[in-house]
Amino acid sequence: MTSQRYFNGMHMRIAQAPAQRDTIFYIHGLGESGLCLEGIMGHQLLKGFTHLSADLPGYGKSPWPEEPLSLSRYADLLEEHLSLLNAGQIVLVGHSMGGVIGTLLCERHPERVRLFIDVEGNISLEDCTFSCIIAAHGFDEFARSDFGRFRDEIYERGIRERALRLYHAGLLMCDPRSIYANSLELVNLSESEELAGRLGSLKTPVSYVWGDTGGTGEYSLGLLRAREIPLVSVQDAGHWPFIDQPDACAETILDIIGRFDR
């Protein structure tokens, strides 16, 4: 059972294990919240772990910040959050934009993370499907009308694609200033093609998980292979493998953690 509460100014989801192994901390993607992660947090295969996720400021049920926060600021806030929780070393799972924030968290606070599982995190510009759409507009135009049209398009696609139903729910709650500013930063970072190199330079062990049907593209996978980053595919899954194939994704997370058990 996943419980919810506010802590240190952010909305949290917590699934506490009776006999704890690791604590797994999840970071959601652009426009989303911890809502999309509830299924994997409560999965039976992972019931021996404590699971934590926080809605980033400007997303989900967390308050909107006075000004949009950068991805590095999110990383520092999450470290403060984990420190106040006395979480110790964690297994970090970051999805999409959360994979980029996870990379920054590992760079800036390497002592916090014992293992980083990057799920479909941005690597190159081809991974910026939604952020490119958002960043193509001026902010005034985006906030006035285009954000609404974007949400409507996701809603229509969600009739056929289950993962997009949850994505639409997240979009209804997020701050347009935050999703716009974070989209610009994601596009710039991805276009630079530096993220694979930064992943490969981490002191923290890292594995990259991707959906082999509509997930991370071949160009980005090539950049990751060039840096010898371990790649694990989830069969018949797209950008949200933990929603498309929850059993296989849970097995994948469990297997990766097992490889790096103390």
C-alpha cells in the first residue's frame, strides 16, 4: 500500500517495506508526477524494498515555485529531501527528465546514491519528443493557448495508449512555467549530446533501461554503447516500460539491483 504525505514542502509517495532491503527513490519525468510510478512502487516483486518518490516543485501535488527551477536545483532539493529523511544510500531510478536529474544528483552528491537506474533518460535530441514540441513556442503563446492544445492531443492519444492517460493527468496539475523552462533546458542538454559521456563518467554504478518498442532511439543507444554503459531492454515496451510492461520492468530492476548487492 502506498501512502501519501507532504514533507519538506514536497508531496511524497511512500511504500514502506516491513523488512527493508534498499530504499528505492524515484524521479518522475517532464510534466508528470509520482502518480505514474505508483504501480511499480507497489509491485509484488519489489515488496522487500522501501519506495519513495516526490512530486518535483511545479509538478503533481507539490506547490508551484515562485520561479521555475533548473534541473540542477531539483537535484539539490532532492538531496536535501533525502538527508532530512535520513534515507542513507539509495537506489535511484530516474525516468525521462528524471534520468537527467538523476545524473545531476549522482554528479553533485555521489555519496547519496549506491546505484543509478536510468530509465529512458534523455541522451540526444531524438529523445525530446514532447520537450521539443513545447520549446518550439514562445512562452506567452504556450501559456495562453498551446499548452491547452498540447494537453488535448495527449488526451486523445491516451484513449489508445494507456501510459498517456497517466501523462495527461500529470499535465493537468503542472505549472506551465516549470514545464516550459525545463523543456528548454532538456532540449539544450540533449542537443549537446554530452549526457551519455556524463553518465559514463559517474562514480556511481549505472545501468540504462529502455523500451525496445518505441522507446529510446538507435542514435542515443549508440552514444551510450560508445561510453560502455550497460543497456537493458524491456521487451514490448515504449517510453514508459514500468507502465507498458510492469512485471518485466520490476524483474529488470530487481535483477540490476541483484548484480550490485553489497
